[in-house]
Amino acid sequence: MSLRPIIRALSQLLVVALLSFPTLAQQSVPPIPSTGFPDLDQYRASRVSIYVNDFGQLARYRDANAALAPAVAGENRVVFLGDSITDYWKLPDDFPGKPYINRGIDGQTTPEMLVRFRQDVLNLHPKVLVVLAGTNDIAGVTGPASNEDIESNYASMADLARAHHIRIVFASLLPVHNYTHDAQESFALRPRERILALNKWLKNYCAQNGFVYLDYFNSLVDERGLLQRALSDDGLHPTDAGYKLMAALVEKAIQKALAADSSR
């Protein structure tokens, strides 16, 4: 009996299997789970390569950090860590001549910030760190997150900063509004009760641990408990007027942190 027909048949089956393998592999990749919010789903889909290849987006500031000169004696360097609210803030305009470094990244959540915390905070040796984070965690930008999850990430940031003798300012989450069409989905993703609960926790945590709590919320909120319409067009990000108001508040908080450091 000749084995050639059997070998030929097996070879053909093997070729078919190998050719179909990429298709099967592609089919096995599950889709990104829908959040029920079309704009958020589209945004998450646009960031798949980031989530897979550089979750903390270390590449964003790597070159800028390398080019940054070491802090000189007596320099009150401050790092602002956060998401798009920080990223969009033109710090040189509001704090001309001050050694204030912006390390905000659009769309980030607290776990992403922790990934880059050493590179973008500790290695820059600031005297003060200002953290404004958590609103995207509530919105589920990188997946569902409970308030306890967010609080744990705040605490991890605080532990790292304190271990490196960096004074920390925790800013409250900002209120949001739904006064414009563009604001509707963003508002729905950020329930007011969760923002208030996190702000209450942050305030208590700062009081218990000797950190500075920066209350943006009560200076930006209106009589309905929403972000003042004049201070934001999209219900989430401040206008120039909003940033001006925030600048005065954060400067006082920074000075308070520096004063506490010098009194040790």
C-alpha cells in the first residue's frame, strides 16, 4: 500500500490549518466591552494601542524629563500631576517665571499615573506635588473603578511622595455640568454623589496625614451643585476664566505646603 496519497492529504490539511490560523486568532480577540456610552466607547477604542503598549504613557514626557535641568538650590519646584484638566492648563501663562512643571496627560486615570509616578514625579525632585485626579476613574475610562480603588491609588501616591520628602497637595475633584449638548455624556458618567464622596475622603485623609487639601469644588460650583456654566463649555474642562480662578487657589495651597515643609 502506498503512503503517498495519505501523506499528500495530511499535507493539504496542514496547509489549510496554517492558513486559517491568523483568521482564527483574530476571531478569538474579544471586543472592547461597551460601557453604554457611545462617545466613551469610541474614546476607549482609540486608545487600545496605548493600553496595550504603554499603559502609563511613559513616552509622553520621557524626553522632556531628560532635558529638564536639575533643580537648583532654593528652587521651589512643583509638579502638577493629573489628567486632561491639568494637561490643558497653560501653567506658564498663570505662573510666569515659576518652576512649575506640567505632567498631566489627557484621559488618564489614577492607576496610569501610578505607573509613571517615578519617572514623572519622583525623578524630578519637586518640593511640592499637586495631584488633581480621579474624575476619569469615576467615568470608567480604563474600566470600572470603585471609590475605594481610587482612594487606594491616592494613598499609594502619598506614600511614595512622603518617602521621598515631597510635600503633597491633593486637589478636590471639580464639579461637572450638563448645561450644553457636549456636556451630556460626560456629566452622566460622573455622578455628583461619587465626586462628593471622594472629596470628603480626600479632605479627611489630608487632615489625618498632614497633607494640604485644595478645595476647587466649592469655588467652582453653582447654586445647583454643578460646575458654573461660565467656567466650562464642555461641562468638564475649565475655560481660561476657570483656570485663572484655580490658579489663585492652587498658589495658596502650594505656599501652605512649602511653609509646612520649612517649619519642620
